[in-house]
Amino acid sequence: MINSDRIKFIKINPEDKIFFRTLRGNEVMKTVKISGFVKHPGVYSFVEGKRLTDMIQTAGGLSPDAELRGIVFTRASLRNKQVNIAIKNNEKDIKLLQGRIASGIKQEEKDKQTKLELIDMLEQDQETIAKNYTGQIALNIEKNDINAISDIDNLYVQDGDDIYIPRISNHVTVMGEVYNEQAFVYKKGTKAKYYIKKVGGYTPNANKFRIYKIGVNGRAKKIGRLAQIEPGDTIIVPRKIAGNDWIAPICNTLQGLGSMFIMAFGIHKW
């Protein structure tokens, strides 16, 4: 298969013959975009039955700097579904608030004004709601080797899929309730306590028993001080709060990191 970006590099000689075969039976040609650190990024055509590893090989395989564990796999059809569901839910909330305002139930002017402000906010969200969804499918690839991809993660590709493979990461970041949030060059064989010590240790507000690690694939996992750390990992030390209120700060931290990953993805991708 040849993608449009590579056609211009093919040298045509006198008497060369170019043959385009017809599609067989119900065969339909579809396309997948594969970018980042593969040898030949581009948009590739494929027939039904191709999988993730097939497309990586079609693009020439991984480049030496590729970080397969951090692959970003987005599906257009999934994104459309996410956006449609979010829009419908948003519309339901707007109608619910409008119905409460229009009902005959006695309500204070302040309460009515609050509802109107919420409706205005939801209507503004309706215009930009599509930006919040990417259709990303989280894969759990643990080795930088396409032959080691498990069958469940070796997805069958669909028309419009977008596959991005980032550059290999060689740093570890520590964030949260530590004395000096920083990123460090990864040292092979090190554990979480090594990097926590390098940032000055825990602050008095740190919850030492609920440390989390976010891998290059975006997955969060609760770990202990003796947990093995891999290149590209981010260690999160949450704040110690009474009761179960620790959940909120962790969620806020993870959301912030998610935004950072999306920004980084956009920068490296384009």
C-alpha cells in the first residue's frame, strides 16, 4: 500500500506500468492516519480485517525514538458518539431548568436568577462541547515492542482511526505534596521513594499512603514507596484530608495532568 505523501517520491521511468486493481466483492477501501515516530507517517488505505500492528508495519515500523507504550489511539466514530451523548445530556439539563422556572411552584427571585445563569452557562457549553471529547481508546501496552502487544490491545482498525506514537520519554515527574515539584532524568531500576527523596520528601500535608503513578499511556495506578518506576511516569502525592475528601484533590490533579498530556500531544503531533 502506498500513501499520498510517499507517491511524490516514487521515480517513474520510461515504459513503467502502473496497475490499479479493482476492489473484490464487498471490499471497501478505508483510511487510517498514523503519525509520530514511525518510519513513514501518513494516511494509509486498508481493507477490512487489518489490526493496529498491521498499520504500524505498513508505516514502516517504529522509529528508534518511538515510545509505543504512550500510543494515542483515537476513533472518529467513538468521538461522534461521545459528543452526541454529551449534547443530548446537556439539552436535557437545559430543558429541566427551563421547566422548573416555568412551573407554578413559588420560588425566590435569587433562586430563579441562579437557574437562568445555569441555563446560560449550559447553552454556552453546547457550542464548544465537541472540544471536550477526542474518542481516545486507552490501550495497556507495557513493552516498546509491537510483537508484544496483547490480542486485546491489538485492535481491528476502522475507517477514520488516528494513531499517534510519541517520542520515547526519559524523565520522571513528581507532583503534589512534596517540597519541590520537579522532573528528573530516569534512572534504571529506581523506585518511587528515590524520586520522592530527590524532591525533598513529603510536606506535612502529604498523604503518604495514597501515592499514585500515571504512566505514559495515561493510566493512573495506586502505588507504594517501593513501586518500580518506568520512564515517562508521573508520581502524584495527594494532600491528606479528613474523611474521604482526598478523592477530590486527586481527581483535580489528574484532570490537570490530562490537560497537560493533551497539550503535549498537540505540540508534538503538529
